Amino acid sequence: MKISYNWIKEYLDLNVKPADLAEKIERTSVEVDDVIKPSDGLKKIVVGHVLSVEAHPDSDHLHICQVDVGEDEPLQIVCGAPNIAKDQKVIVALPGSRIADNVKIKKSKMRGVPSAGMICALQEIGFPEDVVPKAYADGIYVMPADATPGDAVYDYLGMNDSLIDLDVTPNRGDMLSLYGTLHDLSAIYDLPVKFDQPAVKETGAAIADQLTVHADAALAPQYRMRLVKQVKLAPSPMWLQIRLWNAGYRPINNVVDITNYIMLKYGQPLHAFDYDKFSGQDVYVRTAKAGEKLTTLDEGEHDLDDHDIVIADDQKPIALAGVMGGLDTAIADGTVTVAIEAAVFEHDHIRKAAQRHNLHTDASQRFERGVNQAGVQEALDAAAEMMTDLAGGEVQAGTVVATDNVPAPAVITITMSHINAVLGTELSQDQVTHILTTLGCEVTADGETLTVTVPVRRNDIHIPADLLEEIARIYSYDELPATLPTGRMTMGELTTAQKLMRATRHSLEGLGLNQAISYALTTEDKAKMFMMQASETTKLAWPMSVDHAVLRMNIITGLLDDIAYNSARKVKDVALYEQGRVFYREDGVDRPNEQEHIAGAITGTLLPTAWDLPAQPVDFYQVKGIVAAYLKDMAVNGDVTYVANHDMPEMHPGRTADILVHGHRIGFMGQVHPTIAKQFKIGATYVFELNLQAIIDMPKQENQYDVISRYPAITRDVAMLVDDDITNEQIVALIEKRGGAFLQSVKLFDVYDGVKVPKGKKSLAYTLTYQDKHATLVDDAVTQAFEKVEKRLQDDLGAEIR
Amino acid sequence: MSLKDKLTELHDRGLAEIKKSADLKDVNQVRVSLLGKKGPITEVLRGMRDLDAEERPKVGAFANEIRDDLTAALAKRREELENAVLNAKLANEAIDVTLPGTPVAKGEPHVIQQIIDQIEDLFLGMGYQVLSGPEVEEDKYNFEMMNLPKNHPARDMQDTFYITKEILMRTQTSPMQARTLETHDFSQGPLKMISPGVVYRRDTDDPTHSHQFHQVEGLVIDKHITMADLKGTLQVLAHELFGDKFDVRLRPSYFPFTEPSVEADITCFNCGGKGCKVCKNTGWIEVLGAGMVHPNVLRMAGVDPDVYGGFAFGVGPDRFAMLKYGVDDIRNFYLNDVRFLKQFTKKG
Ligand SMILES: [Zn+2]
């Protein structure tokens, strides 16, 4: 809502600049989007008097005009507007002037004819297209005949006013009007407002004989009409047009303009019908019947149903109540009798109708938030009176009223001690009473207990907390002290799970992975990939796009999307991890179970290639090293094993392992299947995904001290040829089982599968370390144990010791 | 020539030879030739037999002196030469210290995570718990318990991803507040909590909108919590996130779950409050919403609003990050370009 600074000043003796006023409003009542002075940025734009118009010799649409701009000599200006005519007063941008969008106007030649400046349309001096009167929409604007050539145009057009654009919160419907804003400013500045209310001169016959209105109070708590005859449609006077276009409304004709003006002033939407187009003399407020249709003023056609409130005559709907009038009964050329409607419609119906028909109008916006229910008749009277004043109409005697339910004002009791206890202030009873009184409340006191009667127009104030807000904002939030809560001490500590999640992130960052945060909503296909357990999908009822329609059941696809995004931007080395939730749903249950997961994805090289570090493309074992180090960091208690998994459809069948802790599968790792990688448009990528919740829930190792042996260790190396299908795990398990009491560790130090070994075989070499914690080992004892192992390797695994 | 003169001459000659020696081999030769069993000093000492008993000790002492002197000179020369060898070797080993160091693997926490951690740590220090609820919520907790009944107009303000009529993607993290309020035992002390997490809105992604973003909401409920406490707490938060010289101001606003409701602005960090493009010439930037918890919210959770009250606030780490670092497109946070992620190195 754009509110005029000049208009405010007519009612309130304010001594502040527009910018300061806007700041004050923002600090005390509602947000201010902008303060605009329409003439800002314009220069040397004056009234011109067109002395003559001649056709341009080399053009069929240009005119050569001599224009008096208040100087000694007229200016010759070439003008292409179709509506230019001799004797008009026009807007002239002089040579050296600046018009809208900071465009500079210079002397020029148009088709060989010198032109000193430009005759302007309103749009060219910054008027929004949608406020320019239709008559001037496609041509230059014609100024009032009494404008003085050479004068700046700004005051004639209301462009020196400042317009404060209010962003009114849903609770402050009262601020959607001049009067509502004035009430608030009156409290803010502690100044009286000079409201005016004209008396209606009822010169016509009794309205009751000409019109009857019927309404259901549940749909329209108030419904009133006045009738004005003999109106003469004409453009509104300049002052009214200025009020409207500065507020963002296009001036149309005096009758329609009056209804918009009254809405701006009182906040009460009005509708003007052409009474002569009614079928019959009865007007009904009712729900629509199935199958009824209505064409609204904007020529939109609407199918109606029983959720819609309509205004209807004997035959059919003539308006969508509180939203927009119908085209058939609209004010148009030839209208002489006007029925003015002023009503209160039930807000929920209006909100839904505006949504259903996609018609969010200024009227519906106000009805949704609630209008001043104590001021409906005043607004109606003011409109009727203006129609006499500006359109020569005869107001018929009386108002027809279908419903008249004005709510009782809210009465709230509140104590001074409560006010100060909640706000943290030390306000006096006088201060509080004064603030509430300036807001229009009536306050009576009984000791420290205040009984506050709230004006009906403030339909947002019902409970003591609402009064606290009024007191606090008018008192000023700047004056509130700043303290911290006192009271009983509380412990602030992360839970075990939260600590482990933080440790998880730190660990993986230490291992070289960057934290990613991807979208949890994805496509159905991606949601279902890399599944660790069976689950139903969870879909949005109304997604914005198929790309974000289904809740993920894996983290990896999000990371692969991220890698694809990097890859498309020529970033080839990407190492990411993500900690977040996946959503598993059981059939027949609406709400999915949320499980914390941790996943990683690496493509290219983990370490950047450097002058002393040749490129080492990521492989299975590098990622396995990361997973192992991470699980060690988490102190997971129990053997971690890796079991080849050939069956995950999205993974490389020969390079994928399930990750088990104590035989319990907590995740998987390996290379993304090349077909899937291709689908994501990425290169070779290695991934892992773990059930973080399982890791959180697992028992953890405690640190414990183990004496470091003072006696020397002895090592023996063994190299062997085995069949390709014998695994490292088998060999190590055997060595550990058969290694004897002094075997401390087994370490693989070489794997060779090249041309020097027979086909179907591979060579593995291990270092075995022996140590006795309590004595120096005898070489013979080691040799004996070592030979025993060698024999078992040969016997049990068919190893050929080399 | 007396024995003594001979020794003196030997001494001088010896020192000269030691000085002349060019490498360790030379030094060794000089040592053998001077001090060896067949060397001249041994020779001279052998001639001592011919001296009288009175002279003998004096010459003997003098000879020992000479020998020690030469031994010391030899040792010194040896050390000099050894050092020279070592220095030459080290000089040979010199490297270009300006070549870059070998890369190590080091990842970074996401910038949003860093801000959330920072907020968590601040409030943990003030005795708050950190509680994160479900992302898929019931309408009841997301809206109804937040004083947003089914037909409330403010529901239009937050377009919601529904899964079914009653199940939705949470649009705020405050449902966790309702859940906690329902179960908190106030006899054990006040409720002080923050709930960080991902939230979802039915928006089309563009530079300033994202259908997924983050929120951290805070709640304090006790018997004597004031709006001044809210102001002080927000001031502490602003100072932690932006720095001590930032002021906080409160403006009236509207949220269904708080009354009074406020927006909090902080001093524009771009211009320090003088006014610029970032702050639309106001000198202030809107950073969060807050207020005193609406009595209906307390009542619905079974807490008596006549006894207990408190404040709630909600901040957007995405918005903070955008403001703090001048990130001009919110989508950057969710596309995970590593060149973007790597810019936000965790400090300390
Ligand atoms: Zn600024």
C-alpha cells in the first residue's frame, strides 16, 4: 500500500521529513518497502502550450509543433504522438532535460527537421503503465488548460509528493488505509488527527421503494447499499486523479474513482453497480449454485460453486462478493443510476475465493484481513456524498441494510506488574494508560489492574499479549533494556549422538573430504538407487518439479549430482562427503522413518597432483583406507570386515564390498557402475555409504593401556604364489590362527599379479612379527613357528612358498 | 743447537706443516711425521739421556708442552677440515625453499555447517540444549501447535510441501519446540533449547529462493523471562556471528506463534550503518524473527501461560552466510562446487 505523505499532512500536524516518517513507521508499526518521490531524477520538464501543429514533410505520422514553454521564443519540437493537437497544454522535456530511467534529452533532428526537446507521455516521465488514464495510454498526456507554460510539471501532476510503500503484515489490516495509518501515527507522534466526515445530502426518494437487499449474516455480517441517481460520468478532478495514481490506481471515471478513493481513505472496499442493469429490485448475498457462471470486470470468466459468495439479482450472480464485480452490471458509458455496496464479508470465504479464482484484488486483500466493521456506514456515506459533489448525483433517501452485525469491542484486563514483568521494563501506570489512549483504547484502572476497551477497527487485539505489543512498540523497542535470562542454571551439552555426528564430520574432513549439503528431495529414480534396505518411496503431493519430488533413500545420488555439477564445470578432482537423513517408509504408513547416514564420493584424485606428487587416481583401496580410518576414529568395537558384493545394480560387480561390523552390515563401498556413472555424466567414481545411526548405536572401545615390551621383536618374510581366488583375508586369518603364541602382527607388503606369475595365480608377500612380552625370543622358536605356518599355507591354501 | 732450540724449531715447523695440510689425509701424514714413533720429537726425546739430571725434567716438560701443542693444533686442523667437508656437502644439498609443499588431503566443513556449529556452541555455553526433530512432520506440530490452525491466513505465507493432508516437509524447525514443550518437566528447571536443521518451502529455486534451506530456532521458557532477555540474547548472537561493533534493533512484526513479534535488524556490515546498496540505504539489515511465545502455543502444549512464558527466535544460516560473505546466489550452498566449498576454510 502506497500512502501519500502530503495526504497524511492534511490531517496530522507533522513536522518530519518523508524519509524520517517512513523510518518511524518501520520502527513502530509495519515494514516500509520504499519511499518514492516521483519527481526524483527528473530535470527540466515543463508545461508547454502547443501553438501550431504541421505535418512533417517527410513522414506520415510526425508533426512539427511550435510550443510555448514560457520563453521569449517558442520551441520547435517534432512529435509523433497521434493525439497531439493545437492549443493543448503538454509535458515538454526541454533540451538538456532528464526523463524517466535517467534518459537525457538533447536537441536533435528528426527526418531532417530540427527538434528542440520532446513532448512526453506520462510513461516517459516515470508513470507506471498501469496508472496512466486510458485516454492517454497510447499518446502524450494533455495537461489541464490552466497550466502555465514554462512551469515545472511536477506540482500539476502530484509528482513532488512522497509515497511511502507499506508492507502490511497480515494482522495489521487496519494499516491498509489512510485513516488506519493516521490512527497509528497519532499514537506514535502523540498528536491529534483532524478526521473529517461529510454529511450526506439525501435529495432523492426513499431507497426502500427502489431496492431491497437480502443477506445471510454468516456470509456477510454487514451488507448495505445506497442509491445515487442522475450521475454524470466524467473524468475525476485532477486532485483525485493524483491521489489515485500516486497510490497505484488508474483513474477511470468519477464514480469508479470515488469507490477506490474511499477504499484508500477508509480501508472499506466499495462496489458501484449500474442499478439499471439489475434484473428486479432485489439484491441477494448468497452462495453460488453449481453451474452458475460470472464474467468479472477484468473479463475473466469464472465457474462458480457453493464455496463462492456471490451478489445476485433475481436472475444471476452480478459480482463475486468481496473480490470483484461482474462485467454486466459495471459502471459504463450510459450509467446514470449507481448502487453503492458497502459490506463486510466472511474473511475465510474471501481468501479461498481469491485463491480459487486466482483473483487477488485490493478488496479481497482487505476483507481477508478484516475491515473496520464500525466504519462501514461512514465509508458508504462519504462515497455517496462525493457522487453528489463530483458527479452531480442525487442521493436517494436512506440506506438499505440486509445485515448489521457490528462486533462488540474487545475488553481486556491486564495488570501493570504483568506488563513490566514480561517486557522487562519499569513503566508507570500513567505511561501505559497514555499509550493505550492515544491508540484509541478506553482505559479504566482499578489499582494496578487496567481494563482496556479496544476500538473495533483494531481487530488484531484480543488478549493481554496483544496489548503488550502495542505498549512495547509505541514505547519503543529501542528503550527496552538488554539482559540475559536469569533463573535456575541449566547444562548445555551435546548428546552422544550429536557428538558422534560432529566427530564424524571432523574425521572425514581430516581424511580429505569436503562436506557437501545436497538436496533431500530428488527424482523418483535417484531416490531409489543405492538402497541399503527395502523401502517404499515418499512422494510430495504437489512437487514444484520432478527434479525435487521424492525423498531420498540414499545420500550417494546427491553426491553424484554434485560431482556431475563440478564435472560440467571442468572440475575433475572432487572429494565430498555428506551427513544427512534418508527416508525409509513402510507400506501403509504415511510418515517415513528418518535415518542418519554418512556417505562419501571421490572422483579424479584425492590429493591434487603437484610437482612432487604424480597423479594417483582414486581407487578402491584408497576409499577403503578412508572408511577404515573413519571407523577407527569412531572407536567402533568389533571386527570390521569387507565382503565382496557382486549384486548391487548401481555398483561395479567386481569392485564393491559390504562393510560389516561384527558381522552386521552397516554399509557398502566401491566403484559406481560405469553405466550409472555414464548416466550421471561423470567419470570413474568411488563411493561409500554407511548407516550412521547404526554406528551411533554401536558399543565403542575404551582406550586402554598395554605395556610396550622391552624385548626385541623378530620378523620373518614370506612370499607365496596362490590361486587368484584365494583372498588376503583367508591368508591372514590362517597365519593368525596358526602363527603361534608369539606372533604379534601380519603385514602384507607386496601383491604382484603381472606377467612374471603364471596365469590364474598371484603372488603375495607378508611380514610376520614375533615378540615375547616377557623374555627375549629365541631364534629357533621363531623359526619353528614360522615353518609351521608355511606348511599350513601350503597344505590348506595350496600356496607355493617362494 | 741445544735440545730446546731443536724442539722450538720442530714446533714452528710442525705448526707450519699443519697449517699447510689441505685435507684429512695430509693431516694424518703430518701427525705421523711429527708425533709418530719414528718422528723427530721422539728422536729429540731420545737425546735427553745425554742431559744432566737437572736439565732433564725441564726439557722433558718443554717437550711435552710442544707435543701437546702440536696435538691440539692437529685436532683443530682436523676439525676445520671436517667442517669444511660437511659444509661443502650441505651446500651441495641446498634446495629451493620456495617450491610449494607437498599437498595433503584436507577437507572443509560446509559454510552453513560452520555457522550452525558456531550458533550451537554459543548457546551450549549459555546452557541451551540442541534438539533436532524430524524433517517430515505432522501438520499438527508444524502449524496447529504453532498457533496456525488449518484456515489461518498466514499459512499462505509459507507454501508447504505436503505429502498427505496431515504429513508435510517441515517449513520451520519450531515443531521440535512444540514437541519438547509437551514433554519438558519444568520442575527440573527452565527449558532452553535451540533446534537447528533443514527446512523446506514450496518455492522455485532462484538466486534468492531455495526449496531447501536451514533454520536455527531458539526457545526459552521459564517463570520470569522478559522481552529484555530476548533483546539481550539476540545481541549476544549478533556479536558472536558478526562482531562486537554490531548493534541490534527490534521492529514490530507478525508471527502467529509469538506476541509481541519482532524482526531484528543488525547494523549493515557493508557500510557500518551509513547506508548503502546492500541495506537499501537504511544502515540496517534484517536478520531474524523473534518474539514472546504466544500464550496459545504454551496452552496447546499443556504449559500454563499464566505461570510460564518466554521467548523464541529463528535465524537462517543461509541468509547469514549470504550476508556475511556476500554470496549472491543461495543455490551455491546446495550445488557443492568444490571451488565454492573450499573458500570457507574453517578457522581455528
Ligand atoms: Zn549498508
